[in-house]
Amino acid sequence: MTRTILRAVLIAALLVAGCSVRPPVVTSPAYPDYLYPTVPAELLGSPAARRLDDAWAFFQAGDLANAERRYVVLVETSPGFYPAEAGLGWLHLARGDARAAELHFGRAVAASTDYVPALVGRGEALLALDDSEAALRSFEAALALDAGLSHIGRAVEQLRFTLVSQRITAAREHAAAGRLPAARAAYEQLIAGSPDSAFLHLELGRVERDLEDAAAALGHVQRAIELDPSDPAAFRLEGELHAAAGDLAVAIAAFERVDRLAPSDEVTRQLEQWREQLRLAALPPEIRAISGQAMVTRGELAALIGSRFADLLAVSLDEGRTVIVTDTRDHWAQGWILDVTRSGVMGVDAAYRFDPARTVRRADLAEIVSALLDLLAAGDPGVAARWPSGQPVFSDMPACHLRYASAARVVSGGVMGVLEG
């Protein structure tokens, strides 16, 4: 009872104090950007509605003390008159007390969830409290109810951009610090809001790759390519993922797109490396085993030359030379043996024997390499002109030796070296 009496006395005092001052005529509002707490239809005509204008007039005249007295009286004497709560929210916001402002705006929104002035005010208070996400939700709710709030529309766009930028930065920081699950969650949240963002899918693809989820990584990078087929970074990641999975043909196709969009020496080298790996992978196991051997046979050398210089040999084969070989029908490298003999790089003896099992000596190799150089020079005369020449001295091969010229040629060019001793 005592509390009720004191409350009544306080209200009476406020009413007396308020009535002693006439509402000002406002010609230049102190807070022109603050939204007037309009009275909804169901509250129009009430005494509180008529007194609300007086409180707002004092507020816009900059007389916050008189405005506050009137708002407090309205709140105390008219329970449920939520425009007064919104008015108090604006008043506290003007004083820089965002916490109190948010409390009053929140009460108004609780009383009427579609009350636009309180939604806008609550958004402003939340912004001042650095709660951008909650502010955005409040502004969006207001904008959904009143699309004519152009300044709120601009604020929403700016907030969305700022929040997305902050989230992207956070996602990248998680990834850079190795917090991959957190980075994944951050990117997934971003993509939920912007599902058609190519670069978000690409960056999440990198995170998934680092998490060793190749299928998820490939799914995101392919989506990135669908959304932006002009980004070489997406094709690069696609190629790397396919290469890691051992699918070199698809990896090469992806890097060929990179090469068209953003050519570089590094991309060229990677393509050459993968093409060579793919070529070697297609070779029979016998030829892949040669690199680990101390010596090589004529049949093995024919396979090496034929597989590595197929295009060069093909030029000579087009000349239609016919060679008879009698001892290689069942040899695994027969096709390449025929190519090197028909091109003149390697030969047969008088009995048309190739002798594929015979070990190749250094002098034999020098002669064969020299024959390859002749083929190169035939297709590009400049090669012969650029090839170094010299007359090296060999302790085991005089200058009158039948194969001296071939040995001198390949040693001078750096293809073969001289053994010590």
C-alpha cells in the first residue's frame, strides 16, 4: 500500500511539473533521423495519444528533461501504451545510453512485434552496443513492414556487407591458423546466405582439401567453376585434386584451362610433368623398369627412343623406308624396334638381325644419339647450327676410329661425358 501511495504521489508531481511548461514549437528538430513513435490505430483517441505529441515536441526541441518526465508519466499511467516506451528508447539513445534504450525499445517490440518505430530504434541501439547481427535482424524486420524506409534499406545493405566481410575474414583466419573445422563451419554459414558466391565455394573447397575430404572439396570447386568459369584458381584447384587422386588426364584438362586463362611458366612445367607421367604410366612394365638398370640392351634402348621421340621418328617414317628385321617378332618392344630401324636411328646386321638382347656399349650409344641429332637437324636446320662442335681427345678412341665423329659430337654437346682414366 505504501509503495502504491508513493508511486501515485510521484506521478502527480510529474504531472504538475509537466503541466507548468508549455510544449515548444519545433522548427528545427534536434534529432531529425529519429523515427516518430506513431500511435497505432487501436490506441488512437486515448488521452495518452494526445500527450505523446507533447513529449516528442520537448524531445525534438532538445529539452530531454521535460520530454522524459512526460514519457515516464505516460508509461506509468497508461500501461500497454508502448509508443511511450519507444519514445523513452529514443531519449536514452540521444543521451548515449544504448543499453537503457535497447531495454525500452525491447519492451515496445514485446508489446507489438510489428511496431516499426521500435524495431528501427532497437536496431540503432543494438548497433551502438556493437551487436551488428541482432541490429540487422531488427532493421530487416522493420524494412519488411515498411519498404519505404530508404535510410534503413541503405543501413541494411551496409550491415550485410560489413557482416559478410567480417565473417569472411574470420573464416580465412581460422583456415590460416589451421582451425579447419571452425573454418569449414564459417564458410558453410557464409554460403548458406550467399549460395551463388563462386569464391566462397572455392575457398571452402581449399579447406575441405586440407581436411582431406576430397569429394567435398571437388564438389565445391566444381560449383565455383559453374558460377564463374573465368577464374583460373578454380581450375587449378580442380586439377590438383584430380592429380592427387591419380586422375592425371582430367588434371591435365583442368590445367589446360588454367593455361588458357592465365598462362605462366609454372603452369607449363606442371602440364609437361603430368603429361610425361601419363605417358610413362601407359608404357609397359618392362620399359618402366629400365631406369633402375646399370646396363641397357638394344631392345630396351629402342623402346626408350621410340616411346620418347615418337613424333621425331614419325617424320622419318613418313618417307616410306622399308627395313627387314628377322629376330624381334616375339620381343615386347617390337613396334619401337621397327620404328627406330625404319627411321635409321638404329640398324640391323647383314643377316637382318637387330639383336635386341645385346648390351649397348658407349660407342654404340654415341652413334645412336648422333643419328637422333641428324633427325632433329633435318626437321630444324637451326639445331645443327647451334650444336657445339669440338675435337675432344679420348684415351681409348683415336681420331681415326670409325665412331670418333659420333663420340666427339655427343661429348662436345654435353649429351655424354668422358670416363676418368
